[in-house]
Amino acid sequence: SKHLTHTKDLSKNEIVTIFKYAKEFLDEKKRDDLRGKLIINIFFENSTRTRSSFEIAAKRLSADVVNLDVNRSSTAKGETLFDTAANLDAMGPDTIIVRHNRSGVPKILSKYVKCSIINAGDGAHQHPTQGLLDLFTLLQKFKTLEGKTIAIVGDIRNSRVANSDIELFTRFGANVILVGPPQFLPKTTLPTTYNLKEAINHSDAIISLRTQTERHKTPTFASLKDYAENFKITKEVIKDKDILIMHPGPVHRNIDIDDEVLEDERCLVLNQVKNGVAVRMGILKFLIEN
Ligand code: CP
């Protein structure tokens, strides 16, 4: 089976095909493409968007969906992750969608099962379907990323979304600037800055990120307010510049982005969520039919 554990699992042509499907699926109509197919969602970490988005995507394509409740599963009785996956695979799903707090889990599981594995986020490593829906959202507005500059702002070192976004955006021709305090910046060959205003002056779009305190080994700020003082996206920093504001969610309101900016027409947070269903429909159709 074909898997999606990393953005690099898909070629540019394959992504273009998925986006062609996704554009059709934006009409939110129910279709028959995956009738008779079985999709299992297994999320070992919390999720609002990704899990419901995959379930809705599968149902809009008429697939059957099983959501395994991890807290009530036999993992709690000591069953290993691999046995859990092998047992689910034995029930004949076409795809298992997995989220886990450890990097690399989806890739390892892909070697143990016959069905395709989709990574719905693994530790601080990858969130390929979020990267794809972010790319799709940018391409809806810009047509091409060639010559565009995108600033990624915040806790980049702990962000699987940033890793997926960076790989895809640069592959599609964008310049990427990383913006954050030193403790949030990864080792990178990309340009970095601590100066949000300066980055915004040079950028066509901003991806703001949530500070992921749950992944921090040592506290990085006295409080999120200290982060907000320098890195919150406010009307005052974006002024009336022609710039797009995105965030994968969940947003820390008035820490990552001001209420006012969340309501601004340049803010695409809910467009990302709407596009997420269509892009995941495209991904499911592409992986299952190939
Ligand atoms: N963007 C994202 O992955 O959100 P959830 O954690 O709610 O799925």
C-alpha cells in the first residue's frame, strides 16, 4: 500500500493530483468514490480538527469509518502499539489514520500492516496532511508560491506542522523565514529572525504557531504573555499590509493572534479548516485508489 507518513512520500505531481480532486470536493457534496472502503482513526493524542476532518472526509466519500477510542482500547491493558495495529489491520481496513506523541510511529507501523497508514501528526516530527492543506490554502490565494515569502512564527522547534510546511513550501518555490525567540528556533539553513515586524515587512503570508508547552522539557517562558509581547500577531504589527494570516489551530487567542486579527478578512484560519476536509478527501481517494 501507499503510505503518507512524511510530506516527502508524495511527489509534486501526486500533490497536484490530490489538489485537483480537493478543488472538486470543496462543494461539500456527498460522493460514492470510496463506497465499501473501511477507514480506522486511531488518535493517541488529542485532536479537534484533524480527527473530525478525516471522519467527515471519509463519510463524504461514502467510506465506512471506525474511530477507536484509545482510552477504552486494550492499550490500557498493556497491548503493544504493534499488536494494536496488527489486530486492526486483520479486520481489513483500507487505511489506518494514526496520531501519536512519538516521532516515527506511523512510519514504523507502515512496515507491520497491509493497509495504508496516514500520519495525523507524530510528536514534533511531521503533520503531512496539515502541511498539504496549508499549501492548498496558499495556492488558492497566490496561484504559485514562486517568489513569495512566508514567515513561520513561534514554537518552530517543537512543531510538526512547521516541518511539513517548510518542506512543502520550499519545494513549491517559496522563500521561508523562521521567526521566534532563540529557544524556539531549530537548527536550520533557512533565514531566521527574532524581529517580527521586520519579517512581516518582507512577507506575503504568516503562519503563526501555538506554543507547545506540553513538548517542552524545561520551561521556556515565565508565561505565554512574555511570548505574546514580542510575537503576537496584532493589527498594530500587520497594519494595512497585504498579507495573509494562517494558524493550524488550536489558537491561543490573544497570545498567538489578537481577537481583532482573527476576525480580519486577511485571516484564513477557518478557510484552512474548510479546505482541510476537501484536501483530506483528495488524500484518501488518491491513497486508496492507488
Ligand atoms: N491542526 C491540528 O492538528 O489540530 P488538532 O490538533 O485539533 O487536530
